[in-house]
Amino acid sequence: MPPSRRAGRALGALLLLCALLPLAPAGAQSPAGTPATCTIGVNVEDLYDLDMARDTFGAILWLWSLCPTADLAPLATIALPTASSGLNLGPVEVEDPAGGGRYASRRVQGTFRYNWDMSRYPFDRQRLLIPIDEAQYGAERLVFAPDRQQSFVTPDIRDRLDEWRIADLELETSISEEPSTYGLPEADGSRYARLEIAIPLERDHLVGFLKLTSGVFAGVFIAFLSFFYDPNDRSGFGGKLGLLVGVLFAVLLSLRSADAAIGDAGHLTLVTRIHLVTLAFIVVLALVALRDRRKVERGETVRHPDWPMLAAVGSLYALIVGGLIAAAALS
């Protein structure tokens, strides 16, 4: 048989074999054993109820996903592990783009837990974080890719939250792994795709700080008036000590109010440190008053007003408080 006829028959057989083979399913773009990748994006439509005392904040999100095949719908089974009660998940809206794949979107509104770090208040920087877990397919079948180009924070949020400067939205994807099998024998630890939405905030106003500390500084000014009580007047000692005790209780009440307003009662915040330094300053003034009282009882003449002592104690207080504020602002 001529070589050309043998080549023609081989080509015909090859074409017949290709026609009989099953076609690959449409839209299957991932090799066998490789998880499909869904692009996930987010619009932070609103931020509200930033509650430092309760360690929460409220947010409205618009989520969207673009998956390579129609059988993947991660937005229908997402879990938000930091959400508190009252989470509102809107319906999943699905579209089939002309370029193929499956597009879905969903509105999410809720209150989310966040550990506000108020140690440097009012110079604090926060990074609000909302993790979103895929809860059905597993990382062996599906992973996320962030849509950083199209994701954004609605611009008017910056106008409404004028106390804060809001940086650009940050999206990171990862795999959430749990080593526990929850008691199921011969099972592997669960692995799921995760998207982390981060909203960096930097405080831009000092008004709240001034409100919380104005009572402290007013108390310091009143405490300084104790220097103008004449220690040589034995009847004036009770009035001087009563003034300092009154200021002491006022500062304690201010400390309690500040802790309730900004939270972090178990930590030494800048506001707490200022209150504690002020309390120590009042105790020092009380000790000075007792010293002068003892001198008068021994028949000694005490300087009045004691300007060197007033300047020393006042300068020391101003240096300590100023140093605390500068350290918080520059760290």
C-alpha cells in the first residue's frame, strides 16, 4: 500500500476517535485536582455605631463574586465569624455574564466585634477587620482571589465620620484551617477559603479627648489654689485639706467616666495615665500641707505663698503629662 494511502487512513481513524470521545464540560477551567478560583470584591457602603466601650462597630457591605462555573455560589453559604446578633443577609442576586462564569452579589448588614485598642487615644490608629469564610465547598474545591481594583469605600463615609481619616480598603485572601475534626473519626481538619476586609482608621480630632480631660485639668488648677492658704493660720488647715479631698474625689469620678466612655478599663490608656498622675499630684500637695502643719505646730514660720515649691511641683506635673501625651502622639 502506498505511504500516502496509509497516512490518509491513519488520519481518518484519528478523526473518528476524536469524534467518539466525550466533550469536556463547558466552563470547566481548572485542571483536575486544582481548586477553582472565585474573584471576590466588596463595597463598604456604610460604617456606623463605632462603640469603643462595647468593642463593636456596625457596617453595611455589598459583596460580589465571579466564579468560573455556574455550580459555584460561595455568597450563598458564607459565614461571618465576628458578627454579633442581628446580622442581616440579603438575597443572592445571580447573573451569567457574556464572557462566561457565574456572577453573584449580596448585601450584608450587621454589628461586628472588634477589640478597640484605646491605649494611645486620641492618637490611636484602628484597623477594622471583617473576616468572611466560605462554609460549604472547602479549600480543595474553591479558593478566593481579591478584587482589589473594583472594591471601594463609599466616599460619603469620610464626610460622616469626620472624627476619622479613612485609608484605602484592604482585601486579603487566605485559607482558614481548623486542626480539630470535631470528634469525627478518620477525618481531616477542615480548610475553607477566607476573605479579610480591613478598613484602616486614624483619629483626626482631639475634641473628645479635651472633653474627657477638661475636668482633670480644672481639678489641677483648683488644687494649686491650696498653695494660697496661709499655713501659719491654724484655722485654715481644715479648709486646705478639704479642698484637696474634694478635688481628689472629682478626679476619681472623672476617671470612672472616662473609662466608661472609651472602654479598655483594664488597660492603662493615655487618659488613665493622666488621671493617675493627677491623683498622685494631689496626694503630694496633701503631704506638703501636712508638712507645713507640723512646722507651724513646732512654732516655725512657713513661707507663704511657697513659690519655689509651687513652681517645682507644677513644672514636674506639666513635664510628666506633656511627656505622656508626646509619647502617645509619636509612637
